[in-house]
Amino acid sequence: MSDLEDRKILEGIAAGDTAVIKTFYENNFNYIRSYILQNSGEEEDAEDVFQDALIVIYQKLKSDTLDINVSVLTYFYAICKNKWRTRLRKKRKLIIDNEVVVINEEVEASIAEEIENNEREDVYRRYFLTLSGTCREVLNLVFAGKNMKEIAGITGYSEGYTRKKKFECKKTLLEKIEKDPMYQELKLTSEKQ
Amino acid sequence: MERTQELFEKIEGYLAKTLSKEELLAFEKEMETNSELIHEVEKQRELHHVLSDTDTLNFKEKLQKISAEVKQERSVSNTKISQFSYWKIVASIIVILGIGTLLWNNINKTDDFSELYAFYYEPYPLEDVTRGDTANELSEIMKNYTQGNYEKVISELTKTTSLVASEQFTLYLGNSYLNIGKEQEALLQFKKISDTSKYYEDAIWYSALTYLKLGEIKKSSELLTVIIQYDGIYKEKAVQLMEKFKEL
């Protein structure tokens, strides 16, 4: 893939360009999907890994810390594979890698540590997006640093209702996150460190 | 620790630094003796930190939508492909029966390159390819490919450069050239596929067959050796072909 195409992909990801991201998804998802299915994963795992790997690139582009000397695809595949290996390791499952094409090992090693760190963030985001519209609206405003009065003014709910809703939504979110086996494993690992 | 509205509000006040001096002192004192509270505070601190990044959150949501769209389009396309596949299987059986008979009749007579080529060559099969915005164009190309209208496939694919950027289509294009006797052009296409691609083995296999068709057995053998070392899906065929070469 040419540098020009790589640049187009990166610009599209940074700008959240749906068409570019969709084409990237269509061209590459099957490959990652077969890799994960071949290595003890499910369809849902493949989607999560694929999306979370794109988030790694997105965040790096946003913070201007993306420094790669390989093609975007090589880098992206390495993130996906590393993410999946990390998750599998957490699940304490054996990885059977029948993949013949070996991705640049140096790239993989350099991103392995970062991946470990942002795994927990992925869990937070995944469950937040499963909350109801009201919960997401209220919590978004809470996380943006708005106080109860401001939130009540924006949403039109009473202050008392907003307060109660905020508590219930946050409690539900924390419970959902804590039930995720991956979160428990990640928590244990970080506590040991 | 029981999660109460009061506890959450204290933690939030602590994190937002809005507690009064007295409240803060009392809260910090409680944390000193309560490790569960420390955990809860840290958990909420992280939660606030991660989820306040709305750009990333919106990006994740967009990805989920795109994923759902792609999945839906893929399932529609799979239905179409399975119809194709039926005819592909029927066609393959006819071809295999035909060539098998041919080979049976000629096996002790001549075993030249073109026969070997005809026996081992099968057009690169259509894979599950979908692109929402180019769906019509694509199904037309796929139809022409399955029907053997290779000239049309070439003219369409070379016109649509974005499709040729996909390695899968590079294989279709190479196969199309091969089928209309433009072997050198076919080789150029196959060579475009890098050794890190998942289509690398396919590309090497079709290059080996192209050299066989051209009668360049040495080059073909070299590539077959690569395939054997690769130890993938074409290995068995490559081993057989190498054996046949020795008999020639």
C-alpha cells in the first residue's frame, strides 16, 4: 500500500470520516476476524478487537504521538493481534497461532505495553455505550464537569431527579463493568503491580 | 461497601475538589482507614477520566454503527454469493470430470506443460467481497468473472483503480490476464502482492502456474519450492507438480 493511501487512511481516521473508516473496515475485518476465530475467539471478540485497535490509532493521531515506520496495515494488524493475545492471556487460554504470515515482531513488542494499559479503558467505553439514552445524557454532563443545577437546566429534569438518576446510572455502569471477566482480570493484574 | 447516593456525592465532591475544608478532612481521614473506599475513589476517578474523553467515545460509537452496517451488508452479500457458489461447484465438477477424462486418455501419451497447466489451473475463486458504495459495479465485475468474460473484467478493474488497490482484485485481474493469454501482464499483477499479504501464497501459486503455461519450468519450480516451504493450502498441489516436472 502506498504512502499516499496510508496518509488518506490516517487522515480519515483522525477526522472520523465514515466512508474512509467503512472502506478500511470492509477491506480488513475479514482478516482479523479469521485470525481471532482461529485463535479461540468469537465473532464479538473480533469486532471489539478491531474497533479498539482503531481507537488506539485514533487516540495516537489525536495526541500527535503516532510514530510508525511501517505501513498502516502492518501496524494495525500488529495492534489487533497483540490485543487479542493480551485478552487471551487474561482469559488464561492457550493461544494456537497457525498464522504463517508473521507480522513485524519489533512493532508488536513496542506496542504490547501500551495495549495492556488501555485495555481497561476499552471496557469502560464498551459498557457506557450499553446504557440507556437518559443515563448517557446525564453521565456525559457529569463527566464534562457540570454541576447538578447545570445538568437539570440542560436536560429539563428536576434537580432531585437528576441527582437520583446520576447515582443509579453510575451504579449500574460500575456493576456492569465489574461483572466483565476481563475487567476483573485487568484489575487483579494492576493491583499486583 | 454499600454504594449509596450519599457516598457517590462525597466521592464526586472529592474528585471535583468541591468539598468544604471540614468535609475534605473527614473524607481523607476515612480513606486512611478504609481501603475499600480508596478503591472506590480510584475506580470513579478512572471512570471520570476515561469517559470525559467524548471524542473517543463518539468514535467508538461510530465504529459500532459501521460494524453493524458492514455485518448487515455482508449477510446480504453472502446470500448472493451462495447462489454463485452453487453454480461454481457445478461448473467445477464438470471441469474436473472433463479434465480427468482427458488426463486419463492422455496420461501415457503426452504430459506436456499445457496439459499440466490445464489440470492444475482453476481461476482464483470469488471471495466474500462487499463494498456498499460500489456494490453494483462489483457484482457486475463478479458476474463477468464467473462467466469468463475476462476482457470485461480487465476493462472494469483497470478503470476502477480503487478496486485494484485491493489485493484480492489484483488476483482477479491477474487471473483475467492469464485467461486471455496476456501472461506477462498477469505476472506483473501477481508480483504486486507483497510477502506479508494474506494473498501471498495465492499470488505465488498463480505465478508458478503462469510460468508453467509459458513453459518456463525452472522459474515455476523455484516458486513451487517457495510454496512447499510456505506449507499452506497449495503445498500438496505444489509437491505433485514438482513430481510431474521430474517425469517430463
